[in-house]
Amino acid sequence: MELILKRIAKRKTYTIGRLYIRQQVMDEYLPGTEDKYFCDTLEPTWRDYEHGAYKVKGRSAIPEGRYAVVISWSPKFKQWLPILLGGPDFNRKWQGIRIHAGNTAKDTEGCILVGQNREVGKVLDSRKWLYELKQKIVEAKDRGEAVWITIK
């Protein structure tokens, strides 16, 4: 399963995105894939790392890229949550980046919050969307699929 996070609003104190799930299209004439909208996301401030920006601990969105997603136990949140895994450099600098519930940039120290962006700078109904996303990840894993997230 491939998750696609497209950052659409890069503001001074937060970043809003749209999360899509890539699905196979079974059209006999044009088989392929389509990205189906799932929910909105909220992250800390986006920084242009490719052009010299630097990470600010607890207040920076992770770099664009493709990351493996697994569900593991979070001692901080005391629940099973999706976590992003990258190469050694990512894992060293960005250790513990999860997808979890929350409503504002104050609820994240680099993680991705899921919900619906119906108020400026916020996502709402976050617990519901986190539950739905975890279900989809578990179903994909049960089918033997790897789960990835591409952040653009």
C-alpha cells in the first residue's frame, strides 16, 4: 500500500497536507493507479532542507521522501501507532516520527497529525481518522503488503 502526502499549505508555524491512498485501477482499457483522497494532515513548519534550511528540534516537518510505515508500540502515547522508517541518516535525525492524533501544531514535535482541515491551522476529528488509517495499514499488512508513505 502506498500513502501519498501532498503538502498544500506551507505556513510560518504549520504545514497542511492531503493524504491519499494509491489504488490499482482495474480498467480494461487504461489499467493503472489513482490516488484517492483519504484525509488531511497537519505537521510543523516545512523547511527547505535542499537549499540550506536546518531542522529546528520539535518544530520542523520531515524532509520530502519515501518512507516505510509500520505500526509499533509508542511508550509516549501508550498505544499502537504508525511510525516512519528511513535510512540511517533519517533514523538518526528524525527518530520516532509517527502518525498520530492531534489538532494543532502544538500537538506535534515533527510527527504527522491526521484529520479534517476545516479550521485554519487545525485538523479536526483526528482520533477517527487515525483509527481509519490504522485499520487500512493493518489490512494491507494482513495481505502481505509493505506500506510506504511518499511525502511531496
